[in-house]
Amino acid sequence: MTASSSNGSHSFAEKRALICAPRLPEFDREGGSRRTYHLIEFLQSAGWSVSFAAEHGTGSERYAQVLQQKGVATYALYASWMNGESSVIDIEPLIRDGRFDLIVFAFWNCAETYLPLVRAISPGSLVVIDSIDVHFLRQSRRVFTPAKNGDGALDDRYAHEMMRELNAYAAADAVLTVSEKEAGLINDFIGRSIAYAVPDAEDVAASTATFADRKGMLFVGNFRHPPNVQAVEYLCEAILPKVPSPLLEEHPLYIVGNEPTDSVRRHCRPWKNVKVVGWVPSVVPYLHHVRFSLIPLLYGAGTKRKLMQSLMAGTPAVSTSIGIEGFDIRHNEHVLVADTPEEFADNIVRLHNDAPLWAHIAQQGRAWASKAHSREVVYDRFTSALDRIIGNQLAQ
């Protein structure tokens, strides 16, 4: 396996890569899938021939078609496409006959299932796990959060899953993380430099709407992800009662995201100025026209794409400390940070009343996000990491 660079640019000889994930990359529904979709694009741009295998594919046919139109051979392991054309395959011959130089697993649990098979029948394949976020970190915070969803103490089930996650990372040749913080955490646990930080990428254009033209507040989240459900519950139960009624009447709150749960709808129902929109093809029109975003997350891990998108759009945000984790941004400079309901509501009022503050945060947040998370910057980070991973493997 060879990789070469010239004049600081990365170029790879034609190589074959397989990306395996629990689901097809539903890039317009969830942040993890969007990241996987970008990795496919980055590999293709770097000269790799890419195949994709989803553990479960039924109900996501249009995403398979998008990949196929990009020249990505696309398979499902345990489901068939609803157009009647079966794509169910046995992964063993796919791996054995595919002659893949690189296999990327999205999430540790996907790797745990198939990595032993890869080692047995394709020992020359380089295996990378894209963690998306460190699950044991997120789950620990869920347990210890003071909100009602917390269980109060870690149990044997948590310990078992943490053990499995770390064992999967240690069995891989490398791990990708979304932040330097999580790369350092994995490296500390494993005891060697196995993890590489490759941030998420976005390309949201800046809004041209002025402070005076902006109306509304926005929460974005994929509601298959429990921290987003809890965030809406917290927002409706603890924060909104402290927001002045005239402000909420002037700026309705839009809840946008995939598969809002019964709990989300139940908590929003008493608020006449809270609108549960659900899934939309693009969140950009909302980001471009609301006055600010709300990110009241109480637990989680990784980095938050909803914040990245908001900053890149030039839409100021109020966030908890968990919401800004992994980003090199500061309170009152790029974002407003609040970790109590009272502070959160107060900062909503500040952004509503203080046009100069709003403009400053919009400008600085956009400048930071564009510099740290543009497609060009992240592509370079990804290819540099891949170059180092390949180099380390060749040196062994």
C-alpha cells in the first residue's frame, strides 16, 4: 500500500476502500450519517474506489441510489431494497473477493461484529473505526446528569459496553474522532497513538438576512439520538417558562429534525409558539432566517453539528457547555454559553435585545467555523491522517 504527496498535496494510487455502517448514510437526517457521506466523498476525491455496505438498508433506498449515482457499489447485509431488487449479501465473500486496501467501520459496534472476520480472511486490509463520538463518554454523562433521565450510578452493563468499545478500538489499525479531546482520550486508554482527530465538515453559506429581518428561534436535532429528546424536554420544562412571553410571541421556536418522539411532541404541545416541524430536506432556510439557535444539551459527546451549522450560517447560538465541547470557541465571542435555565433564558433575552452583540457573535462565529470546518480544511485533515495511518502501517 503506497501513498505519495507532492508540493504539500495528497495523492493516492488507485486503491479500493469499503465503508461499513449500521445504516445507509442519511446525510439529510442525522449528523453521523452526514459525516460518513463526507468520508465517502473525500476518499473518492483522493482517488479511491469506494464501496459501501449497510447492515440494514430497508426504507433507505433513495440514499442507496445517491451513492450508486456517485459510482459507489452499495450493498445491504440484512435487508433488501423495497424496489424488489434484492441486494442482500453475505459479507464474507464481499470482503474476501473485494481485495480492499482500506475498510472503514462507522461506530465501534459495527466494527466489533465484523473486524474478526476481516482479520481472518483479508489480513492485508487496513482497518479504521470512525468513532463518530466516544459512546462510553456519552453514556457515562447520561447516567450522571442531574436531570431525570440519569440513573445515578454506573452499572455492570455500562462497564461491559465500555470494555467492548475499547477492545474494538484497540483491535483496529486506527480510530478517527471528531475532536482532539476524544482522540487524546482514546489514546490515553489504549496506551498508544491510535486515534486521529478529523473534524466534521460543513459548507453552509452565510445568511444575508439582517438582525431586524430575522424572526424565530431554532432547535435542530435527530430524535433517534436520546440527548436531543432530553434537550427539548429541558427546554420546554425549565427554560421557556423563564423567557418573556412577548419575546416568544415575536420569535416562535421551531423544532426541526428527524423522527420527533411522542415525548418531544407532548412537551411542545402546551406552548402555542413552539412548532414541531419534524424532518425537512434542508435546515439551511431555517438557519438563514431565525434570529438565533438554541442548543440546550445536558449530555453527549463528540462535537455538535447543529452548532457548527448555525455558526457557519452566521446565526448566533445559545448553548450549554456540553454543546460547545470539542470546539475552540469562547463565550461572548463566538457563542453565548449558559448552564442553568435562568442563564439560558437571560442569554436568549440578550441576543434579542442587543443588536451589536448579535452582529459580533454572528461575524466571529462564522469566521471561526469557516476556518475550522470548511470542506477544504477537513479534506486536508482527513487525507493527512490517512497518509500517517498508512505510513505507520508500512513501518511495522
